Amino acid sequence: MAAEPGFDVASVVRRNVADAVRRAPSSGPLAASVRDVVQDWWRDQAPATGVTVRDDMRQEVFRPLPIHLGVLDETLKWGGEAAEAADTRIDVELTVQDGTLHVWLGLDRVDVRAACDDFARPLSHTLPYTDCLVGDDHVLLRLHDDLETGPLHPLAAAGMDAYASRPKDRRRLIEQVADGSTEAQDKQPYS
């Protein structure tokens, strides 16, 4: 569906969403932390729009999979482009609760449902351990680090199979998360 040619707005949006979802599993740097991804995005986005980052990640440890970093990067870029197109600011809040990273993107004066819903639904259904929810004035991205909870959406299960079939197997991915350093999580990079 996303590959359908066409120049109407819906076709262009579908192609852009498909490209973002396709990039997410491979775009996150393997050695980066959540804060590294947010800081890199902040440096690029802050000159174009007002950006506020509230970081409350010290409460609990979150060890992301590489796919989480790619999903986070793509979601921040999508939200930043929506804010820039509306000539408004974007507010970001990072919290960790019960092993889940919550990334709240507040978008003032943006029709968030129109700008982000077509992005959020495929992201949630195709990428493992990812929920992306759209509200009237925000996007909420939830990245889960407990890989053994809850069944995956069938498309996400297929995505996880493809992701795990890469050179690293799933057990090694889980070990990578369990052995990850929390040192980078204690830094405050947004200043």
C-alpha cells in the first residue's frame, strides 16, 4: 500500500510513513543512549523551532534495544517536522516507568491527529515493543524494555523475526540490553 505511486497527499504521506518505519530498525546508532538520540535531534531542531526537553529518566533504568533508538529518532524527526511546518514549538518529556520509556511530544497549534496519526499507527503495529499514541495536542511514544511481556501485534512479530534474523540473534539482543551501561543515562545533555 505504501509503495503505491501517486501525487495526492495521502499517497505521499503513506510513502513517507513507510520510509520512516523502514528506517527505524536500522537508523539508531548501536552505541548511543536515549539521551544521545534526543540531544542530537535537539541540536538539529532547536534552531528551527522552540524546543523544551524535560528529562525525568533518573527515576528508573531503561536499557534500549537498538531498534528503540531508531524508533525514537524517527518519532522525534516526525514531530519536529510537524512543529516546524506549523511554525510552533515542541515540548518533549522523557520518563521511565515500570521498564517502559515514555516520550511525550507536546505540539502546540498543530492538528496532531492529522499530522501524526498516519505515522503512529504503522509504527505501533509493525515495530516490536513500541506503542505510539496520538492525542489532540501530543504524541506519546512508549518503548518497552521487558521483552517477555504481552504478545506482539502480528506485523510486529514478523518485524521482530526479521530483526532477530540479522547477525545478532534474539538471545544476544536480550543480553545486550541486560548488560548495557547506565552511565550514559545519568548525564544531562540538553543545555
